[in-house]
Amino acid sequence: MSFIATYKILFGINLYHHYFLDDGSIAFDTNASLKEVQLNKYNFGDFCEIVPSEETQEIFKGNKLVFKTTPSGFTMYAKAEETAPNSGTYKPFVNLPQTTVFNFLIYVKDSLFENYSTVNSKPSIPYYFSNKKPVSEGVSFKYIDLETTTLPIENFSINQTSYDEIAKNLSTKEKVGLFGIISLEMAGDDTIPFDGNPRNILNANGTIPDFPKNFKLQLKNRSTIWNYRDASTNTLLHSTDPTTLPLAKNGIIGYSFNGQERPSAFPSRLIFEKDGGGNIIKTISEIFINQ
């Protein structure tokens, strides 16, 4: 009797950013065909990196597990074997207890990230994306998105008590500049009551699901007031204020004044207007044109 061993997908993670993926003012996920086109020229590594934590890398060693990055995120594979010849049902070649947790750390590496994003590159408490709620979190806790769900990235905040407990498993170096943590347990919580979707990595009997979970993180692009200035005199020629327009790397965001089509804003030049308390009240992109 022989058992066939191969590598099977445990789960996948996609990290999307509207700034890089939108077609001008058209959201990349408006329809499946546009999404496919935009993803063909996308690489999340242009603005950030995702690495397994040191503790998770130790779990990988000797457990026949493979972490492989893709242009849109990463995929986890496990060496697997059929539970019986020709059964079509697989389990990890090396047993993974249901309580096994993989942690992946997200770091932003683009200095302009905050200019085109709606969140900071180094939040005071890193964002937390998980299929398991920390014990110190309340009913407002949000579980990691699947490919079929989308919540604002700001919804994945946790409290200081939760982070302090999580951070015990991170080295001092790992905590520096940390944007977010992806934490996935093989069993995870029962998230059917949350939104009707399960988020377990392995089945209850330890086998690999026929259709592995595909999780995602989705970042919004910043919208700003566009101020057009004379390139020679710095004179303000026109402002969209109070209307804001999105920043996008690809495509065209059409805007006209005085009967002429005007260029779009870039994230390299932003001005923040603040009130007396230091709170940002306006974010302005300056665009210099020749008259």
C-alpha cells in the first residue's frame, strides 16, 4: 500500500492597495475583468513587505511547510499525504495541532506611503488581522477579511492590552516599525455568527479543506484637495476645495477648469492644514502647471 505525498495549499493572503490598483477613479474591484487586468501589473512589494515572525519560522523548520510570496501577497503550502489511497482527502505530512498559530509581520517600506494612504505607516498599535479574537478584545473585534469580504483597514485595531500580550512573542527588532500582524490559527474561532463565513485553516479532523481559505487586506487611497498653481509665479490658479479627488498611480482622473483638461495630482507634494489643536482639517495636493 502506498500513499502519495505532495504539497497542498493551506491558505493564501492578498494585500491590495487602491492607489496602485485603481484605474484612475474607477475602483479595481468594480468588476472581475478590471481586477484581473490591474492585478497583472501589481506587486505589493512596491510599498511593503510581509515576513513570517521568528517564532513562526521555527515552526516551519522540520514541518514541511513552505512560505511563498506572490505579486499580490503570499501562499502557505504544506507537504501533505492522502488519508487513504485515492481518497482525494489530504492531511499535513507532519501533524499540525489545531492550536498551531502562524504570525506574519507587515512593514511599510515606501516613504510616501502616508501621502497616498488613509492610515499611518507606523501606527502606535499595529493593526491585527486574525481568525482568532484575543481574550482582551470585545464584541467590536473584526476578523480578517476573506477575498469575498471588505472592511476598512482602520477596523482592525486592537487595544493596548491585547497588543502587549501578542508582543511577548516578538523580538525587540520585530516590533520596530511594525505596521500590522497577520495571525492565523489552524482552528480559529467559529466566525459563522460574525458574517456567515468560516475562517478555519484545517478541518476539525485535521485534514486540509478542498477549497483553502483566501484571506485579504485592502488599503484605501487618500483623497485630497487639488490646488493648481502657476509654475512660474506660484500663484494659485484654481482649487477643488471643498471637493477632494483620489490619488491613483494608474489611469486618468479627469479634471478640467477654464475649458482645459488638467493633470492629476501626485503623492509627492502634500500640504496639511491644521487647526489650533494640531488636528488636520485639510489635505492638499499642489499641482504646478504652465500658463
